[in-house]
Amino acid sequence: MVTLINRVDATDRELRHPEKQNRPDSSILKKPDWLRVKAPGSSGYMDTQKIVREAKLHTVCEEAACPNIGECWSKNHATIMIMGDTCTRACAFCNVKTGLPAPLDADEPRRVGETVALMKLAHVVITSVDRDDLKDGGAEHFAEVVRQIRAQSPATTIEILTPDFLRKDGAAEIVIDSKPDVFNHNLETVPRNYLKIRPGARYFHSLRLLEKVKERDPQQFTKSGIMVGLGEAKEEVMQVMDDMRSAGIDFITIGQYLQPTRKHAAIDRFVTPEEFKAYESIARAKGFLMVSSSPLTRSSHHAGEDFEKLRAARAAKK
């Protein structure tokens, strides 16, 4: 579990999730054995942490309290989170800090490119907080990060996990035209849950964003993911799969929702590994090039290996 505030005596300005303070506490379900992971602390983990700290970068691995951080960081894999550590949205599932973000750091794209080169990454995942406060939602900053990685580490393949750029005309096109190898934007949950779980977003806008990527640059891989365990029905998950395929999405990820604190949305249930396998079979039958479906699946977990499988699947299909 993670703490809701930075320290016990925090002031109102220091609350990590101020919008959630007045919500009633929800119960925390005991994790089943298949969700237990080793605590981080290997030498590889410490090396990755040192590089990230020295570059003054944020990672979604830490900010979102990802359960796979020990495994990924020990293998020199980290998902870099750009545009600060504070999000303008208040999604009920997310552990990233919410509030008014600081101005963009103009030097961040250069530092990201430098860090990717230093870590000698074959594949990198870049994500961000939502920046509704910016005219373009941070699209140009995102594109500059991609350009800097191309310049400083040309052999690295680039996967981006973007915000939805809701009500930011022309923003999506700026990011698409920077030509990442994979354009990922998560739908997160089934449409029925949006007002409760993802109130600042719109399901069909997110779907349309991914469809627009394929229309503008068919060679870019598109990817999206959902969490289960939020009260959705199997039929609703299957409908999301159909919607994704209608938008031409290549890669779907399905993972278990894990509740960060008692103030966040409650877990409805823990979906069994057998059910995840069934979802994987259904998704493959629907035509996705790549499927990752397991309790610990996250958007960037095993991203490099999955990207190679994705390329191989496209080649085999041709």
C-alpha cells in the first residue's frame, strides 16, 4: 500500500489527492497469492534508481505505485513520466498526485534523450501526466521528447503512452507526426464506469484518438489497455475489444486493478489467472496482433519484448 499524503502532518497544499479527502474509506481486499511480488532492492534496481534521480526525472513506476517496479528496474527498464509529477485530472483509480502542475521544464526533453542513451535502452516507454492547463495539452513537449531520443539514441525504439488531449485541437496530430514506433493510450475501463472511474475523460474520444493515429500513419502500432476488477461484466470487456478492433488497435493489455488507498475506487473482485487466459484467447480470436492479459499486466510491463513480438506478428500476417 502507499500513503495518501506525503507525511502525517501534511498541510492542505501537500495532500497527494486533495480531491479524495472527503470520500469515505473503502475496505481493502486481501491480495491472493498470484498477486504477490518481491519487494524491490536488487543492485540493478538501485542502479536504475540512481540514474533516474541524477537526471531529475519522474517515472510512472514510482508515481503510480506499480507492483512490477522491482522486476523492471532490476532489468534496467523504467517508464519515464514527463511534464512533471502532478496531474490535472482526478481519476478514481490513479495514484499520481493531482493539483495544479508547475510550468513545463524546457530542458526535460534533452535530459530524457540523454538518459535513454546512458541506459542503452533498446526500447523505451514515455508517458505523462494530463496537462489540461496547457493550450496543446503538452503535445509539442511530447513530440520534442521523441525527437531528442531519436537524436541521442537512434537505435532505441520508442513507445509513448499519452493523455487523451481532450478539447485540444491539433494536439494529437503533433504527437502522431513525431513518429513514435508505438502510440499507446489506455481506455482504462468499460464505458459504463467512466463517470465514476475516469470522470475527466470520454470513452469515444479516447477511442477516436487511437483511430486517428491509424488514419494519419498506418505504420505506427497502436496499443490500449483496460483494468478489470472494477465491477465490469465479461460481455462489457468483450465489447471494448470489438470497439478497439473497429479502431484498428493492434495490441490490447488487460490487467488487474489494484487499489492504491482506501480513498480510491474499491476493488470489486480479484479476477483469476484462468479468467485472464480466457480473455487472452478471446482477444486473439478477435484479431489483435498482440495480447497481454494477466493479473500483473501493465501498459509498459515487458514492453520491449512485446514490441518485438508485435513486429514479428505484423510481418507474419503480411
